[in-house]
Amino acid sequence: MSITSKPTLTSLQLQSPQTTDATLPVVETFHSLQGEGVHGGRSAFFIRLAGCSVGCQWCDTKVSWPQFNHPREPISSLVQAVREARNAGAGFVVITGGEPLHHDLTDLCCQLETEGLPLHLETSGVDGITGRFAWICLSPKRHHPPRSENLQCCHELKVVVHEPDDLSFALSMAAAATKAGNRPTLLLQPGWQSTAGQRLCLDFVRSNPGWQLSLQCHKWLGIR
Ligand code: SF4
């Protein structure tokens, strides 16, 4: 006669599949207006992920660089926050950073898709794209150029300008996108409080109608 012991609660707990919820390091989330770029002035919910190794000297979110300084949040919490923002009028979600592509965004995008808001990505493009986005704003950096395939799929190419070499870089990025068969909206954005950057952008855009000026309206307005 075989003896089959009843499973105990402890053994059931050990055998149950784990209901782990994927997490991502988050600097902040907030509902505001998109401050810059093609969608500037529109109501958006921002998810700022932690971690960036690109190291721009003029970066205005250096607090985001060390990802382990920031708590990991379950994706389900981010989905809930997006739901609340949608009910409060947000028209789209911006995944930004830091450099969000340092993380695998597949799960985040999959779960956010159920909320029905377009997902936008703000990236320097140094890593491959994960997840699915309705809008990709590629902001390439001269000292750490993007992966070429990201120039092929971005919708918006936004180059920050401080000095003349940034204009040459912007032109080379636009040419690479065109060569790859892409026609993103081309934007030049003066570095914050860079008088030289402002002058360069104004002069360039005035004589190059294929380019547009992008201003960081949120900084001018003193909002987040
Ligand atoms: Fe800052 Fe963005 Fe440059 Fe990273 S890529 S250093 S977050 S400006």
C-alpha cells in the first residue's frame, strides 16, 4: 500500500508559480505638459526611468544617472498611475530618463498598451529599442552617437546645440536618417541658457527651412 501524504500549506506555497511583478528604477512620474519637441504644449504623463551612462556635460537630470539610487517600482504601479493620468486628461505617455533604453521596455510597453494612450520614447539612441512606441524622439549626442538602426525608425530627430560642431553633427545625423530611408521631423534645440546655442539655432533654422526650432518651454515657464 502506498501512502500519499496530503500537501501541506507550506509545500503548496513552495510549489506555486511565483507571481513576480517586473520592476523598473524610477526617478519620478508626473502629469504635466510636454515642454519641448513636436508634441510640445500637449498634456502628457511622464515616467522618468533611472540610469544613464551617456554622460552629457550639460545634462539637466544628473540625478537620474545612478540607477541604484532610485527605488524600483512594479510596472503594475506605473500602469495604475497612467490610468489615473489618463482620467485626468493626459493625452500620451512619455518614457524618458536617464536613458530609458538601458532597460528592457518590452513588459512596460505591453502593460501600458492596455490603457490606450500613445506611448512616446525620449532617447539618445545608444541602445537598441525595446517595446513598441507610437512616437520616438531621438536626441543623439555628439560624444556618444546613436545606433544606426535608431536613426531609421525615429519620428523626431532633436539635436541640442551649444557650439558650431553641434550643427555639423545635426546635419550628419539627418543625412544618416535620410540615407536609411527615414524622414523624421528635424529639430534644433538650444542648450538651456546657452546664448551661443540660441544664436546658432536661430540663424540656422532661418536659412534651412527643413529644420524647426525646439524650445524647452517648461523651463521658460518654470514648470516641471
Ligand atoms: Fe542626461 Fe540624457 Fe545625456 Fe543621459 S543622455 S546624460 S539623461 S542628457
